[in-house]
Amino acid sequence: MEVKTIKVEIRKHHVTPGINVLDLHIDANGEKIVKQTQHKDDDRAYKQFVEDLIKVAKELSNARIE
């Protein structure tokens, strides 16, 4: 599988104190996904999402070139 483009962008907005509004844009090999979500500052799902995203970024940056 040849992948030419992987782009992940998260735009964080502060509309209400304690609430994070995220615009998530993913462009992977021509498929585009745009989603907006809202999370409280103490939301465990939000924290897990950020941790998972960091993990994926580290895995990609440390991937062995074959």
C-alpha cells in the first residue's frame, strides 16, 4: 500500500471555561475526515485521546525504514 499523505490536525478552541472544543481534521491518502467534539477539562476520554495521539506520533517517527 502506497500512502502519499498523512495529515492530522487538531484545533482547540476555548468557548466556555472548563470545556475544550476540538476540530479534528484527518487527511490520509485522499480520505478526509472532519469532526468536532467537546470535552470537559477533566474528561478521561479526552486525556486518553491525547495520549493515544502522542503514542501514534512517536511510533511513526521511530519507525524503521525498510
